[in-house]
Amino acid sequence: MSLIDNTILFVKQKLENAEAGHDWFHIERVYKNALLIAQDEVCDIQIVKLGALLHDIADSKFNDGDETVGPKVARAFLESQKASEEIIVDVVNIIENISFKGGNFEKKFNSIELEIVQDADRLDAIGAIGIARTFNYGGFKNRQLYNPEIDPKLNMSKEEYKKSAAPTINHFYEKLLLLKDKMNTKTGKQLAQERHKFMELFLSQFYAEWDGEK
């Protein structure tokens, strides 16, 4: 089997019992998004595929905040597959630099492949799927749906963002509604527009129902 086929099998096995917003189906959606975006970019498609498949192989949220686990797991797997050091470094760089981390994180690496995979991942964080994933994770962490007395906290540091236990609705303002303007690629920006509008519509309906208006 090919490296990509083996990677798919590895990721499916590794994420078999993962939280629903960060499971194999999340990876599969990001993979499809990445392939779609890559059609309009000059890129190394193998790096895009591997980056998309391995980007959440060990999310720090589920590893006590340790951001080194994912890159280590990905490197060990790719080494077991006899991938070249050049491929491994490119994929590890994607994993280390893809996350939002409060929106104030400065990437230490840049490539068109990272931009594609990052856009693909961010697309899965907004729109209908993004809403579903956000409330699923909020439930997983036993957070309030909404608390009018707790305002969203903007411009958080990476550490503040990682430690936040705010109500789920706050996450829209602290991350999801910001992603439209942080997309890298032309296709990513276009796809983000409609998903952003859907979230705005959802929030409008949510507040109306919360206040007993509809």
C-alpha cells in the first residue's frame, strides 16, 4: 500500500475513541477540504495530504496541553514508513504551526502546504459543522451553553486561550467569527464567507430564543 493509504489506516486506528469533534471524520473532512483548496494552488500534494491526515494525531487539548506529542507521534510514524527527512520536517512543521492558539500565535514556519491545511482545518471549525463541533466539545468539557454575565475575552494569550473554561457561545467570538478574516488562500476565503454568514444567522436565532422573542 502507499504511504497515504498507510497513513489513513494509522490515523483511523489512533483516533478510534477520540472526542467526536476531533475524530477520524474531522480528519476526513479536513482532508477533503485540503484537496479542494489545493486544486487552485501550486503545491506538493503529498505534503498537503499527509499534513491534513496527521494534523490532529495527538491534539494538545487531549494531552494535558503538551504541544510536542503530536509532532513526535507523526515523526515516529513517518519514520516507520521510511519517509524522507524532508517530508517529515514539512509535515511536522504543519502540525506545529496549524493551531489558532488564541489568534495571537506567530507562525515560525510558512509554506503553501501549511496555508492549505490550515484553511482546510479552519473551514471545519465554522459553519454548520463548526457549530456542531463547538457544542459537542462544550458538552464534553461540561461547559455552560451561554451565560450573559460572562463576556467573551478577546486578544487572549496562548496560555489564557488554552485554559479558558468559558461558556460555549463565547467561543464564537473568541475564535470562530475571527477565522473568516484569517484564511490564507483564495478558495479558503471564498468558502469561509458562507459558513461565516450561517454562524451569524445561528447566533441571531439563538439570542432570540434565549430572550423568548421567537
